[in-house]
Amino acid sequence: MLSDTNEFEEVWFPAGRVDLAGLLAVPSHARGIVILVYGRGSSRFSTRNQYIAGTLVRAGLATFLLDLLTFEEQRLDEVTAELRFDIDLLAERLLATTKWLGALPLTRQLGIGYFGASTSAAAALVAASQRPSDIQAIVSRGGRPDLAGSALTRVQAPTLLIVGEKDQFVLQLNEWALKALRPEKRLEIVPGAAPLLEQPDALERVSELAGDWFGKHLSRHAATRAA
């Protein structure tokens, strides 16, 4: 039985033809829930991912560290690197997760935010474009929002793009995506940060920016529901 707690619990659930795994934490009086997805062989066990998720939990937000690929698919992707670029597949599984959390008694009343890193940021944007009324905020960390293509113009959730100053290629792609996005949007460049923003000071800044963004927009959603 899942409980209201700051501790992460591992959960498995069906998503189409596969079962996916994630780590869920729901603090008391959570202001919303953030689903975190990632790329390039990362997983729910990554210390970097858990650091960001833990920061969000301490800020009063429920978090769900979600593996969009099964263990077998992750092993295949490490060799072929093709599944991480299957944006439609990743978005489909993120939508299935969103539906599952929306039916879970512990989380069904919470506003939803997406946090995507690398290619999974594109999946978050595509998924949000298909459920515009259900997603209240999006944060991309060192992401590839350009891979969302035409879906960018259909995203309605306020979107924050975070890129390291030294990641010039991805920065250019994010600047292009920013122009295509229509809702409230912002591009934040972390000074001196390398690609993927994995350095401790960069991760701290990412966590701070994400916490502020989700806190603002999910709290606004919670206040609207209460009214």
C-alpha cells in the first residue's frame, strides 16, 4: 500500500505491452506531482536524478522518478542508442504513466508537471501537447526540445528550458525551440556548466530553478482547484 511520505517507494505498473518501474514519494500536503524522465542510459537509481527529485520533495512536491524503458530495452539502447530517440514511444509511455497516476488515490487530485532531461525532454513536450489541460508545467534540463517538432506549437503548459553555458550545440537548439513555444516560457543558461549539467553546483542550480518553476505553477493549479 502506497503511503503519504517523504521516502521513495518503488512501484511497478502496466504501460501498454510492458511493465514500467519508478520511485514515488508523496510528502504530506503535496502541492503537485512532478514526473521525472531522463535519457542516455540514466535510470531511477541515478544519484543525480535522485538528488533533483529529493530537492523537489523537500519543497513540498510529490515526485515520480520514471524509467521509460524496461531493463531489457535499456540494455539494447546502450548498444544501438535508438530507443532514446523514439520520441513517440517515450511520449506514449509518459502519457500512460500520467493516466495511472491520475487514477491513484494518493496522487489523483494533484496537478502534474513534467521534468525531462536529454531526449526525454522532447517526449515530455509531445506528451504535454496531447493532454494540454492536464499538464501544468514543464522543465527541460539539457534537453532536446527540438525533437518534439511541430508539437512545440501545441504545448500550453508553462515551459522552462535549462541549458549549460558550455553546451553550445544544445543551446542553439533550445533557442530555436523557445521561439516555437507559445505559452509562458523561459530559457535559463547556467554559467560555466557543461553538457547535461551534471556538476554539483550545476545540479544545485537546476534543482533550485525547477523547484521555483514547479512550485509557482503547481501551487497556482492547487489554489484554482481549491477555489
